[in-house]
Amino acid sequence: MKSKAAFLAIPVFVLVLLTLPSQANAGPTGFDLPQPNGCHPVGTETVVLRDSHRSRDLLVTMWYPAVEGTSALAAYMDQKTGDALAERWKLQPDFQRLVRTHSATLAAIAAGGPFPVVLLEHGADVVPAIYTVLAEGLASSGFIVVATNHPPASMISVFPDGHVLKFTAYWPEKADYRTQGVAIGKFVEEVLVADVRFVLDQLREMNSHDRFWERQMDLSKIGIVGHSLGGTTAALATLEEPRILAGVNLDGSTFPGMNGDVRPVPVHKPFLFLAAEEHASNPAVQIREYVGSESNSYYVIVGGADHGSFTDAHLLTSRFSRESATDNKCV
């Protein structure tokens, strides 16, 4: 198990650093996201997974190594999601129509598989699409990236049948900071980590029986990367889920959430904290609550980075902001 974890963890750690958003190319009629830095073209598919035991539907977007083809490039996000993000981040209307991805819809999967899997967990009150730069970079480098939209933690979930779920608070809004943190941690454990387990079960089924995905995923090599609240999810899922061999926390706190009296919990697996400089210097933000052993727990401060630097946020606001300062933070 150690050798499998090391094989997966090292490239994931490096790729997270290399694929932090930097700059994109803006043309008169479009806005190209940064070119993925791997050797594969990228394909993508979004599916709806139904958890009948919990009466819960999940939108799951997958990016994967693909072959060159004639498939159309995927939209950055759908109209309703774009409208919600434009309103929240004060972006120009219909900005998403100008953003060009590098992911071809349902392109054929590249030869050379099966490929290792990386679960990508979003922050609170955002959507998986704002991690497209990171997802495409990982997929182009030989990983199958699986990003779940987790209502009600996500800003919006727009399902193919037209129904929409929007963000709702899952903590007592008038409670003290610690009480809120404990409630957030309870939600992560009971809802988000349960979603992770369900998605892993579904990936096993797809890998065994789905015509498109059969034998394409190496489910002996699974890692997880999460930003903000997703970092909390990544930490707890790495600790509790034996199928996950390594994890990355992008500037997020950990269970039970942002409390100074929480003691370190050993993960016993390779785990990386990537922290923004602004949070690393803030004693109120407990970003190292989970630790591994001295040989497999890593803590990196990214100089000059803020919380949104691990997403596509700065690319979008630099091109589409309706005002000079935009509050695009996520919890």
C-alpha cells in the first residue's frame, strides 16, 4: 500500500503546484483558459448519480486523458450556473459563453490505461467548474479527475431535467464561531464524506460494467484534492476511507472546523497542506489539525497567494469583473 500511495501522491502534489491558475489568453471573441501542461488531450463527461438509500442525486463531472478527435469543446458551465456566479462575484452577464475550455465532450479515452483517480472536492458556495484549470491539468497528465457537486454546500446544482438546487446554510448562522465550526464538521462527516463513499462505490460499478468506462480506472490508486471546505472533506475522507491512499488540502480547515482547541489527528497516509500566505499567518485558521508521520505529512505556504488562487477566480475577475474589487471568497 505504501508504494501505491507514493506512486500517486508525488505526481498529485507536484501537479497541484504546477496547475495553480496563472494567466489566460484573451481574444476579441473569447477567453482561453491556460493550456493544460500534460501530454494528453482532455475529455470530459458529466453524469447524474442517484443514491437511492439517501434519496440524493449528485452531479459528477469527470475529466480524463483523451485522444485527439473532432468532439466539440465542453462549455465552461451552463447558463443558470453562469448567471448565479455572475451575480455572486459581480461578473459580466453571460461571461461563461466567452470562456473556452480545453476539454472535449465525450472524447475517446486515451490508450495506456487504466489511469489513477483523483477526487476533486469544491469549497462552500461555489461550483466544481471553477476548478477547471486544475482538473484539466491533472487529466492531461494522466489522471481521471472526478468532481462531485454537493448540494446544499455548492452554490447551485443544475440537473439535466431542469430542476435546480441552491446553496443553503448548514450551520446555525447566529451561533458562536466554535458552535458553527462543529456544525460544519458534522455536515462534512455525515453528508460530504458519505457522498465521497457513494461516488467511490459508483466508480467501481462503472469500471466493471459501463461501456465507456470499463477497466479505464485504476481503483487501486485513488487520491483526493479539496479546496476550502473541500479541504476539510479531503482530510476526513483520507483519514476514514481505506480506498483513498493520499490527500491534498488546498487552504482549507479540517474537522470539526476552525477551532483552536482541536488537537492534531494522525492520518497515517501521505497528506499535503497547501496554504495561502494570508491564512498561514492567521492563528485563528487551524489548517494543520490533521497530521501524518514526519515522513508523509507536508505543509507548504504559497507566497503571494490568497484563498481564491487555488481556483479559476482570479482569471475570471481579471477579465469579466464589473467592478475593481470582487468578493469571491469561499468558506
